Amino acid sequence: MTAPRSPLPLLVIYTGGTLGMLETPQGLEPGGDIERRLYRALDGLPPTRRASLPSFEILAFPDPIDSSAATPRDWQRLAAEIAARYRDYAGIVVLHGTDTLAWTASSLAYQLQGLDRPVVVTGAMRPLEAEGSDALANVELALRFAATPALQEVAIAFAGRLLRGVRSRKWHTRVPLAFESPNYPPLGEWVGDDPVLYPGRGLERQQRGAPRFELPDYAPLARGGVARLVLWPGIDADQVAAWLAAPSLRGALLEIWGGGNLPQDPALLGALAEASGAGKLLAAISQCPVGDITLGHYAAGQGLAGAGVLAGDAMTPEAALTKLVHLLAQPLDDAERRRRFLTPLVGER
Ligand code: ASP
């Protein structure tokens, strides 16, 4: 008789962030020795909860960062590590700084399309060793959800909730309940001592066949390839034109007013049309965090579609911008990029 196969362990990838930071004379800085520190913290859990944790291995990036320094190259590197290793693990946990955690989670979702197991991103508002830290609870939550095979997408585990990565945003600068998913309900929650996935909210039903990872080279876009332009009252067409004319710029996300409006200024629309005509990929979402946009509902938004601007529906800025980066990094023609931008790829719209 053959012995039963032991279940695969999880892989925990440490990239930096407050969770692993240590106090220094210059303020909090990413710290090392995460493996020992993590096990020591987990050993502080009540014995039954400690015993019910899945086993895991740790991959600590040698150069942990404050995530405010992350660029598309970091998203690419992380996706490549996961793609190279995921088959040997039941699920992946990514420990990440909270500042740009939602950007990384969104980018991972596009790069790891068709994922057949959990990738759970988490972090903390206070370091592991700080008094009253949220780090241990978030790590426990992430480990438990990462061992839940029905979860087959990139999700964020934070403050007792599991959110779709590509729908999430950092929402608060201080409190532990720091992430929200403004236009999509939570995928799951911690109930009693267990992680519970809500039925019918995950991507698992769309995942057919083998994973279809797309791991294009983000490096050419990593510095200034895609811009985020948040409109303000009194914005001048020349300012927009100057941003869009940058030779390195290949796409831009515009954050416009309310349900899809911007000033009816021919010079502004002209600047947008010129950039589109030059082959730059432009998309628009609302500055309102909740709700979607319709271009042309008001006369004030009519000109956008004519200027070649794509409607981003109710996407978060993180989901829309990382999608532009992802599409622009691939060898696609303009029509196909536009089609894919308007199509939900990973539940982002
Ligand atoms: N600045 C930190 C980071 O994003 C904040 C955090 O992790 O909470 O790396």
C-alpha cells in the first residue's frame, strides 16, 4: 500500500512593508530574518489555532522594500516568482507593504490569469513585534485562506476579510480596517475560528482548463510609460497636453468627474484626441470611489468617446492603470488592446 500523499505546503513570499519593519533611528525600515520572526509570532497563537495552520515555506526577497517604492518591474518579478513555483504549493501568500498592495494585487491578477489556486496578498498597519499589531491576525487569515482550494484568484486578506485583489483599494492611513472593495462584495470573512468563502462571488467558475498566465516584460513601461491624471477644477488643456506628449508615455488613465464628465473645452478634447491619434491608449474612470461611469450621459462627457477614450466602468484606479500597463506590455494591436480593456478579464469590471 502506498502512503497517502501529504498535502502540498504553502509558499509565503516576503517582499517588505510595515509587517516586517523594524524601528531604526531613521524611522521604520524593512527588516530581515523574517522566517524566525514569523514563526515566533505564530507560536503566540492559541494552541488549537496554531495547530490548524497549514505548513508553509518562506521565500524572503533579499531586498525587502517599503512598497511606496514599487514599480511595474516589482509586479513583474513577483508574478514571475509565483509562476515559476506555484505548482509545488497549494497556495501562495504574499507579504507586502500596504501602501501599494492593491496595485500589486491588481497587476498579479492580470499576469496570473486562470489561476487554479489561491494567491493571497496581505500586510499590516503595524510591525509584527509592535504592541497591538494587526500583523499576526492578517498572516493567520492569509494562511488559512491560502489553504482553501476553492479560492482560485488573487485576493487580499486584511482585518478579517477577504477581498478581490483587483477590486480593492487602500482606504485608511491608520486603522487596521485599511482596505475596501468599493464596487464588489467581500469574497470571504473570518467567522468564529474559520475562514469562510461566500458562494458565487469567486472566479473559480470562470476558470476552465490550464492557467493562461501572461508574463510580458513590464520594464519598458516601468518609468513613465503610463500616467494617472486626476482632473481638478480649473485644469488647463495645455497641462494635459504636456503630460500626454511625453515621448515615453504610451497610455494614460484619466480620473474624471462623477458619472463620466469633463469640461466641454475643445482644447482639452483636442489634446486627448491628438494623443489617441498618436497611438496612446487612454481610459477614463470616475473620481468617485463608488459607482461606474457612462460616457455621454451628460453633454459634458460626449466628446470623450469621440476622442478615443475608453470607459473604465467601475474599475478602481489600481485595476485600470495596471490593466493599461499589462495590455501595453504585450504585442497586441491597438484594436485588440481596446477590446481587452473593455472586456472583464479577471473580474475587475
Ligand atoms: N510604507 C509601508 C509600505 O507600504 C506601509 C505599510 O506597509 O503599511 O511598505
